[in-house]
Amino acid sequence: MDWRLSSGIVTIKGVKRDRDGSSKIEQTSPFIPMFEVFRDNLDKHYDARERVIKASRDITAVSKKIIFALQRVYNLKDEIPPKIATEIQDKQLIVRNNFESIVPDLLGVNAWRYQHQISPGLQEFVEAVSLEYYLRNQSLISLEEATEILPPEIDLNVHDYILGIFDLVGELMRFAVTSMATTGKLPASKAGEGELRDILADLRQLRCKLEELDISSTSRSWLAKEVPNKMNTMKESIQKVETAVCGLTIRGQERPKGWLPDSSEMKGSAIEMY
């Protein structure tokens, strides 16, 4: 018999006995070790899942800060101001460190097992790097170029890349509208031989390509669920730029510098600026 003292109270731990008073021999099921393995695997799964979710949220938060910093740039195909460039580099290092911290959790089949958890972070990452790439080069970053920025073990699939590009349109809209409000003209750069290519032309070309996207073969995928809403948002964003340019062109000469069409003329959708 085992006597134990707990919190000032004496407890007696007895031995199980049968009806004759003999102590019972504890029987262990042959299935217990198997279920203990299942328990350990589930614990590892939930721990890894939580780590991926936390890293994805951190990546999303830092990527948004990169985007906010890039919105302080006003010229296309020009050097980013040193102060902003340094701020972006520091935050990009944080993003990379967050990705590297979950590399062991995303190896092999786990890359797909936790795809739903890491996807928001990857989309925001694509949005941030594609915005920087566009401001520097006035062109769209490719899937391969975006993948090269990530640690080699992190898989950036085409679905997350496309969804990130959809979100890029909204940031380009904000960049265009803010630039028009501060400079009185649409952001543009020389494409060569005297031809001027502005951001609206790029947005329209991107809209055409995204509208051609065929998701019929991925009807049950994450991409198919997200595209309809993002497609509508993308079209509305480009329409905001078109409306702002129209007002700036037709009535801009009659208005003071910094004027933009009233939000009531945007069919109920306000111009978003930082």
C-alpha cells in the first residue's frame, strides 16, 4: 500500500485486487503502443501546424510594411530612395528568416499538408516583391524570379503566385492615384524611342491576361475559390484609375493641383490612398 502526502492530506493508493483478495496483474493491450505512436504523430502535426500559421502571419505583417514603405515612392523605373531601400532590405531579411524557420515543417509531403496555412504569407510575399520589381523595372516579376528570392526549400506554387499578382493590382491602383494627387500626372516612364508607357496601359494589359485565366481544371482548388472575388476587386481597382485619369484629363486644367474626382463619381467606391 502506498501512502502519499499531498497538500497536507494523506492519500492512500491501493492495489487492485480480485474477488479473492489476490492482487490483479495489470494487463496491457497490444494496441496501446500503436496508439501512443498515433498520439505522438498528432502532437508533432499540431505543433508544426501552429508554427507554420504563426510564421505565415508574421510574414504577412512584415510584407505589408514593405508595401507601405514602397507606397512612398513616386517615380517608375527609378532608384528607390536610400532610406526606403534600407528599410525594405531590413524587412526582407525578417521575411526570409521567418521562411527559413519553418523549412523543416514544409519538407516533402508537408509542403502540401500545410499549404493552406502558409498560403496567405506566400501571397503577401508575392504582392510585396512584385510591387518592388514593378517600381524598379516597370514589368511583372515572373514565378521563377519570385521563387529565387525564397529559401530553396520553400515551394512557391503557381496558385499562390497568381493570387499575389491579383492583389498587386490594388497596390498599383493606390500608387497611381496617390501619384496623380501629388504630381498631377499619371506615373509613366519612357519605354524607348520616345514612346511613353504609363501605369494605366500596364494595368489594362494585366487585366486582359488575368481575364484569360482558365480555372476550370482546378474547380476544387484554393485558386478556384479565391479567383472570382479577386477578379472583381481587380477590375474595380483598374476602373478607379481610369475614372481618376478621365477626370484629371477632362477637368484637370480647371482645378487646383492635387484635385481628384469626387468619390461620388466612382460609383460608390472611394479612392484608397495611404
